[in-house]
Amino acid sequence: MQTSLSIVGLNPSEPSPVDTLVEKLATLRDEGFRRVWLAQLPFDADLPTMLAIAFREVDGLEIGSGVIPIQAQHPWQLAQRALTLNLISGGRFALGIGMSHRVVTQGVWGVPWDRPVRQMREYLDALQPLLAGQPADAAGEFWTARGSLQVPAPAPEVYLAALGPQMLRLAGRRTRGTLTWMTGPKTLAGHIVPVLRDAAVEAGHGADDVRVAASLPVSVTDDVDGARKQAAEGFGVYGTLPSYRAMLDREGFAGPEDAAIIGDENTVAQRLAELRDSGVDEFVASVFDTDPEAQARTRALLRAQDE
């Protein structure tokens, strides 16, 4: 199981958030990490613009978007941005996309969230030919794209944030795999992995042609109670969003602090082994503890577990 890191949001209080991100990515590369995933938050700086700078400044590191919401930009524009990032990076970009949440899309942007599977299918109909250097000819209810791009860059692998069965089947049929969040090992083994892989096989692909990248908060620490408190406070909102709440309930977790992987090196290593045994191909760690020692211990363990 590959181990990667997740970075969620920039720190606007930094004198130069861009320089800070570049320095952080360079440090993680030098520590031995192969890939980092970054989220596009609705109130944050534009992620593709930030990644263009990061790829130019930091070589030897793969970076993925985990994830970019589709409703905020046309598939043509996203294809341009994704191919440009691979033009800059020499193919080190992975494109993770998702539906965001109704509270954001309708409450903030004023665009519909309804019929998410149809929206995503139409988006892929427009996006994927453009990424592959082929003409798009998609006319849908939500998304339409006709024509082609001329960006001489390799197509990025596309990952789809999928938790429900229909979206998972779409991911298995059409993409490289899925990105999950707040989803525990029982749910991964009994729901995410089999639905995704069965859909891939039904579409004529191999079961191993699709990947599961599972992200959870993690802290290697002796202060378990303190870390659980941090997780409860820092990730509490995810216990209220319907898609993540459903995954927590399916696993039997009361809240995000139960999903978080917390403990000493042996405890965390055992929890990571559970994820590996559940069929996870890539563990994307959200290192959340504010204690510098815990952060260092966590990154050290993750590097030792990387395969």
C-alpha cells in the first residue's frame, strides 16, 4: 500500500502562502514522500494556479487534486488547466474531481446539486475526450462541450470522489479509481472496494485497473485523548455532511474522532494494516496533530509503511 499525504487548505496568515506551500512540498519530497494530494476549498486560492507554481519549483513529486468540485468550472476549462499542469510537470499531476456538497453548491454558488450521478457522467463525457487529445462531442442537460484542445501534454489519471454505490460504479467504469474520506476499513472492504472493482470488471477492465485511495486523519502520539479532542474539533463538520455521515454510520463511528487513526507506532501500524487488508491501494494521510513531535513521528511512520 502506497502512503501519501493530504494538505487541506492554505494558511492565509502566512506572509507568503505560496512560498510556504512550495517549501512544505519540497520538504515532504526530501523526506521521501512520492505523492501529495491537495484539496480545493471553496474559500481558498485557486488550486490549479497554485499547483502550476509548485510543479515549476518542486521536481520529483507527484501532486493530485483531492478534489476539485466540478460545478465551479466548465469541463473544457478544467481540461485546459489539468493538461497545462501536466505540461509544466512532465506528467506528475493526478486529477481528482467530485461533487462537493449541497450546502456549498446551492447555498454558496447557487447551482444545482441534484442528480449528482447524471451531472458527473455528463461531465466525464465532456472532460475525458479533451484530456485524451480527442474531440469532445457531448451535449447534455448539465454539460456540453464540442471541439478539441491543442495542449501537448499527457492526460492525467482521473480519480472520482465516490462513496454511494452509483457514483462508485461510475468511477469503476470510467476512471482510474476513487478517493474516499472518513471511511473506515469495514466499509472499505465491504462496500467501496467490491463495488468499484466489480464495476471495472463489468466494463471490461481488470479488477486491479482501478485504485482506492483512502484518506483519514492520523496522529502517532502518546497523548491519545488530546489528539482525539483535536480531531473532534477540527473535523467535526464532516460528521454533519450527509455523504460522510453515512460512511461514519456504516462503520459504527459516532464522529470523525472515531475514524481518526490515533496511537503509538504499533497501534497506528496495525490500523494501517487493516486498511491494506481491506483492499486500499493508497493511504492518504491527513496529519492533523498540532504538536511538532507528533507530526514528525507520524510522517516517519508513514514513510516506513510506504510500499
